[in-house]
Amino acid sequence: MMATLARATVPTARVIGWWPMVGTSALLLAAALLTAASDRPGDLLLALASAALASLVVGALHDPARTLLEPVPVSAMQRRLLRLALAGGADLVVWAVVTLLLT
């Protein structure tokens, strides 16, 4: 089963909408840099970043090919977990950088 998920990683990563994540992450990082440079508290930006990144992960869970992939030996839950791992991992890196910049 793990071999099947490993082979599904690249095609799954291709169909995830990465551009909203890249754009939002760039804006959050720029805002975090400006907040850190101005010596202002970043509590509000941290809350905004957590909400934005969480919504991006939820958006990445949408599988446009779910009806096409029903006969595949990988269950829908495993495909969702794979999407969650890919999108969540990327967002976790952005979250860590924003948190380090603001604290």
C-alpha cells in the first residue's frame, strides 16, 4: 500500500493548486518582514497567517478527479491524507518561518 501511495505522490502534487499557496505565502512573509522591521507586535498577523494557511490546506483537499480515481486500490481517505501531507508540509514550513520572524 505504501508503494502505491509513493507512486501517487508526484501526480497528486501536480494537481494541487500551488499558486494560491505561493501567493499567500509570499504576502505573509513580506508582511512578517515588515512587521519585524517596524518593531510592532505581530499577534494580529500571526492570527491572520494561521487562518490563511488553514484555509489553503482545506482548499488543497479538493480532489477534482475523485470520481475518476474510485476504482484505484487506494482509498479516498488515503488520497486525502496524501494531499494533507503535501499541502500541510508546505504550509508548515511557511508557518514556521512566519512564526520565527514575528517572535
